[in-house]
Amino acid sequence: MARCDEGYHCDVCGLDVELIVDSELYLRYILGEILLEAMHRHSERHIRCNPSIAQFIVDPLFDPVTCEGPFAKSELPADYVASEEQRITRGWRRLQAIPTLGLSIPEYPLHITPDT
């Protein structure tokens, strides 16, 4: 069975990633970390199943996630943590809005500039 026929299973927990708003793959696409034409080659995960990214989402609608080990926020420089919190939270908020924006997939990514 082709991957598209099976749905998208989380590489970590094995459950279906049923909603785009829970997709770490689409979050990374929105952040510009993955190109559209390369998405099919990347694994899917729930955002919460990847604590190294989820820990940087700071929003009252997102229950905080703690990452252990050398990639924990507590082990990283404060300026890097602040920058990642801003960047990844902004991407997560965009991801949450995607179902209501009426955009085509190529329009999903944020256009991040030094001033935004």
C-alpha cells in the first residue's frame, strides 16, 4: 500500500497524525525548514512527539513540553532560546490558523525576514 493510502503515522508514537494543526512536518514546512517538493521524503510526527521543537512553543493554547538532555532549553544560550521561542511559536500559530485561511499549500510558509 502506498504511503498516501495508509495515512500519516507518527514516527514516534505510531498513531495517525490526523490533523494538520498537530503536524510537525507541516510546522517545519511553514518555518521554511523543509521544501514543498521534499515533504514526501520526510517523516511525520505529532508536534508533541518531538520535544526538541515543541519546547519552544510558548502559547496559552499549547501545554508546555519539556525536553531532556543536551537539547533542553535550560542547556541552551538564553538569546538562542528567546529567538527560537519567537520563531517556532509564530510558526505554530500560523499552523493553527491554516484550516481557516483558505490558502493553497505553497502559501503556507511564513516569510521570515530579520525584522519579523
